[in-house]
Amino acid sequence: MKKKQFKAESKRLLDLMINSIYTNKEIFLRELISNASDAIDKLYYRSLTDRKVKLNRDDFYIKIDIDKDKNTLTVSDNGCGMSMEELEENLGTIAQSGTLLFKEENKKKDVDIIGQFGVGFYSAFMVSDKIEVISKKYGEDKAYIWESEGASGYTIEETKKDEYGTSVVLHLKKDDDNEKYSRYLDTFTVEGLVKKYSDYIKYPIKMDIEHEELKEGSKDEYEMHIHEETVNSMIPLWKRNKKEVKEEDYDRFYMDKFYDYEKPLRVIHSNVEGQCSYNALLFIPGRVPFDFYTKEYEKGLELYSNGVLIMEKCSSLLPDYFSFVKGLVDTPDVSLNISREMLQQDRQVNIIAKSIETKIKKELESMLEEAREDYEKFFKTFGIQLKFGIYNGYGAHKDTLKDLVMFYSSTEKKLVTFKEYVSRMKEGQDKIYYACGESVDKIDLLPQVELVKDKEYEILYLTEYVDEFALQVLMEYDKKPFANISSEKLDLETVEEKEELKKNNEENKEMFELMKEAVKDEVKDIRFTRRLKNHPVCLTSEGQVSIEMEKVINSMPTDEKVKAETILEINENHPIVEKLKDLYHNNKEELKKYTKILYSQARLIEGLPIDNPTEISNLICEIISNK
Ligand code: ADP
């Protein structure tokens, strides 16, 4: 029989496995058992949904056989089995999902992450010289044997097999300095590995186990007896009593199942009885899944009906703003045959989704309360999701989310919540101040920020483009409206100060009119301000659209462009004012030039582009050289 070559990617993974110096080689057993369990799942599912398949749940099992003489370890199942084409397709190529993940992750990390991923069937080559897969597909007559000694390729031939299902026979490698492969011939060791990695597999995993028993009729003579025993407890992790599950069990389960090499930040395990009954096991990841911000990322939870997987990504179970949550839900209340479309409207599913949302929210709240560092880590990773959640749907979910979002605080120098901000508000302060910019450092240098800080008001720094939109949707927190320090009237002055400023502005009205001519339609107004301390000018805005929003909206690839109504504000107490007044009386043309420069400065400070950079730099040179 002609030897066939593995597909390129499979070959690479295979090479990696064969030459693996990975110390945790034992995970191969978990992978084979998991494949066997999946194969049984497939057949069991058919038996429930297809009348022609008459099988009993109790008939399914996985068997592990050890043959010391032949130096083999065999994992067998009576699942769906594989036809010749399927053997070719499944074992000659890596399954799509696995491939992608492998490629993505392997770019960054090295081989030592193998154990954290579902690398599947090929991992058996870490411990074997040769593998035979003997399989008979359910409902077919012919059985086939797939055989490979690794990189050189594989063969497939017809063979005999009585029962449907699959047996994977591993011919173990010889012991060497690094690894004792013969330990996989030791019943006790293998039993331990099954318990460690595969205890929650739903089907019995059987092994022939030797026991010393009293010889019949004898009181002190013993002999060895072999019994077939089930070595796994079979209760899925999520159906276990919380008190019996160790933290590391949850961690391992999460890392294996969701291909993460970091432990989850939080685990939510709940058993709910009532209007709708379900078990849920949910995880908040500690890091962003590699595809989270790509189009390919699909939110959703695995949905089981009484322990049988019916959908891998049930999206209706999670709101978009919690799309980072991973996990599963098992409920007897949803029918096995339910379709994706039907799920959307399913009453039970909706009730469960609501209940899950509440649980996630509570978990986040308690993390915020009790484990601040964890929460901040979480928020830095997934916070933007929550802020989008406030903004999307015209604020339909703002009450759910408003206490979960955080912003950098000018006084605390760290992320704070609105609640914390409000609790610290000064007497007489009736607004929540915020400022927008690209980064905390840049905002800190904004001229407008200086005086507000000086008066010891706390300012929230908004650095992400969704931030201000979210605040606009919220409008207020605890009846305190939000105020952008670059647009709103801040009311930081006393009544007298206000009067004085008003008067001063009135008196210089004509000068401002002339200055406006220099920057034509660019600004709505030019006036003195007390918003500034040491800086000469700033640009502020009036109306619905702030400068930051103008930047965000105009950077989007649509035709819709907006313009903030801007005001050029000049620091009433800055030495530049005298110069301006002097020019107004003695050199009106020069005043216009100065205005252009001041306006450009204000734009630059706001991070806005200048339309006429050449003109402005020439003007500056002119002034520098005192022409
Ligand atoms: P994965 O399990 O991640 O899909 P594997 O390399 O472990 O990748 O397996 C490849 C495919 O081979 C599986 O998706 C499955 O279709 C098939 N397969 C593996 N083991 C068995 C088995 N015991 N019974 C039936 N099919 C199997």
C-alpha cells in the first residue's frame, strides 16, 4: 500500500510533537480520551435525534488497555467511528480550528505551550514510535486501519473489526534519559492520569485493574484478580458541588477547554433551580483572547442539555458587553433539537440569559469591591467593551453598566468609578468634570486642566474615543451632570469675578471683532477667559459636538463630517493681552497675524491639524526676526 504524505501543516505539528522536549508529555492521554468522548457524543446525539439509531446511553464507554508484552497502550471507544475518507481527512490534516490556533499562538510562544492547547491526536507522537488507528464507522460494514510511524507519512488499509468505533494503538517509545515512556504501561500511573485530566468525561473510562484477593477457601493465601473498573467519576465539573471542586480544577478545565495559557481571573459556578434550572460554569479571562478584536471572534457560551452538547457558541446567552466571558450552560429545559434561529426566541434561553447577565454583573461588582487590583486588570483588558455597552442601544443598558466603568482621575492618579468621584466631590461642586485627549499625559498638559486642578477639583481623563459618547448617553451620575472642562461653562468663578470678566469682554468687543476677521469662519467667538492659569490660549467648544467628538467622527470612513463650534479663549491675565491691545490701537494688520498664530497654537494644543502650516510658520519667522 502506498504511503501518503501528511499535509504541510500537519507535518509541522507532527515534527514538533515527535521532537518535543516538552516535559508534560502525559497530556496525550487526555487528548485521546477527549477525542473518544467527542466521537461518542456524536453518536449519542444521533441516537437522540434520529429514530433509526437505536442505542442506549449506558452502552457507551471508553476502554484503556495496556499490553506490557507488546509495549502498547490502546484507547478504544464505541463512538461514531471513521470511514476511510474520514481517516484520511481527519488524521492526514489538522482540524481547522486547531490549525489556526496553533499558528496564531506559536508565532509568539515556544513549544512549551503545547500542553495548554488542544493539540489533539498528534500529541500521541510525543510518546509513540508508531500509531495504529483501527476504526469502523457506525452503520457501515467495512473497517480500516490507519498507520503511521511519524513524519514519513501514513497508510490506510482495510481491516477487520467487529464493533463500530475506534481503537488508537500506541507503540510506546523506548525509555531514554529524559522520559520513562514505560510508565504508561503501569496501570496505576495511567489510572492516575485519567483521574487527573479526564475525570469529568461523561462516559465511563474503563480499565482492567488487578487486585490482590484472598484465594477461595483460604484464609491467608492471596492471588491476583483482574476486574474491569470505571476509573473516572463521570460527573462533569459544573454538576459537582462547588465545595468539592478545587480552584486548580477550575483553572485546568478553563485552560484546556478555552485554549488559554493563563488562569482565568474569575470563575462563576452556579447551580440554579427555579423558573428555569441550569448549571453554569463561567470564566472571566485574565487576558484578551487572541482573536477578540477581530471579526472572527464569536461571543457565546456552550449550551448543553443534560450533559449533551447541543451548541458550541450560543450567542443569545451573552449580551455584547459581556462578550469576553467564556463558559458553558447546562439545562434540562432546552430541547436537543433546538435550532439556532429558534434559540433567539426561546423563552427558557432568554430567562437563563437574563439570570447569567445578573450573575456576571454581581461577580464584577464584588471583584471591584474586594479585589481592586484584579478589577483594574480586568478593566484595562475589557473595559472598553463595557463603555461601548453604555453607548450602544441608546443607553438601554446604562444602568447595568454605569457602576462598572472607570476612568483615570487627576487627583487619585489611578482608575476610579463615578461613585468614588461623587463621594469625594467638594462642597458646592455640582458637576462631574472631565477632559478628553489621546493619553493621560497629554490631557495633563492641556491648558484648561491647569486651573481646575488648581482649584482642587478632581477631573476624569477620557482617553478612549468611545468615552465621551458613553458619558453623553449617561448624561449624569447620581443627578450630577458631566461637564467637559473644554466646553461647558464651568462656574468656577465668584459672582464678582464673572461680572468683571463680562465687563472686560464687553470693553474689548471691537478688538475681538477685528481678530475674528483674521480667522474668518473658523471660530464662533473670541473672548477672554479665566479658565486658564499660565497658558495664553485655549480652544473650547459650545453645543452638542465637542472637539474630541469632531476628531472621532471625522476619522471614521463615512461621508458624514461634523464640526464643533469652537471659541478661541484668551487668558485675561496673560502678558500677551497687553501686546494685543497695543497692536489693536497701533497696528491692526499685525494684530491679525498674531491672531492667526494664537489660533494655530490653540489648535495644536487640542491635537487638531492646521490648514495653513506654511503661512503660520512664515508668520512666526517674521515675528522672530522682528521684521
Ligand atoms: P480535534 O480533536 O481538535 O478536532 P484531533 O487532531 O485530535 O483534532 O482530531 C482530528 C479529528 O479526527 C477529530 O476532529 C475527529 O473528527 C477525528 N477523530 C479523532 N479521534 C477520533 C475518534 N476516537 N473517533 C472518531 N473520530 C476521531
